[in-house]
Amino acid sequence: MSFKFERKINYYETDRMGVVHHSNYIRFMEEARCAWLESEDMPFELLEENGITIPVLGVNCNYKYHVTFGDIIIIEPFLKEYTGVRMTVGYNVTEKNTGKIVLTGETKHCFTNKELKPINLKKHAKKFSDKFENLLEKM
């Protein structure tokens, strides 16, 4: 894993116990995924200009440790699976100062056109498919 997304925890993201509410991690993973794809020259705007959308099919999170207001987390997204029609993105989230694992998770996606009909990226947009293949090979 080479891409790291750093994020400071805001007060409004915490719950009554003073820890980050579990639902916020899904948003954090999306922020990291968008930044990661942008760093790989595949920002969502460019994908959408090429008629490609990437809806989320499922999310899985395993919470390991809590973080609180002011903590900084490091999110490392990586491509776990890619078929051209579907992909799975994995995430490792750690607390920057302690290195403790906060969360491991994954999001499952498919590729669709603007009408949300499934497409095979290998046939629809080979240049993007090749980039996803390269990301998978890095693992």
C-alpha cells in the first residue's frame, strides 16, 4: 500500500461518549477512495465524463480501536479485487500518533453507465481498466 490519506477528526463527528460515531467511517473511506483514485489520474469527474459511475454495493467494517476529537487518522485504501465489472477496495485505518489499528474494512462496487446499467470496464474504457489492473498488481 502506498497511498495514505490523512484526516483530522472533527468534534461534530463524535458521539455522546466522545468517540467517533461508527457511521462516520463509511464517509471517511469514501473520502480516501476519492482522493486515492484522483492520485491515480482517475478522479470521479473524469470517470463520469467518460460515462462511468461506480456505485457502492456493500460496506464491511471491523472496528478495532476508538479515536476522538483532534486525533489524526491515516486511511490506506487498496484494490483487493477487480474483474472489469466489479471491484473491492480494502481499507486500513490507523491512528497517526500511536499507530494503533482503528478499523479494517472494504467496499464493494460495480461499474455502470450513466443509466446505472452494468458495464464491463475492460470493454467500455480499456484505459481505465488497465489502470485498475495495475493497481491490483501492486498488491
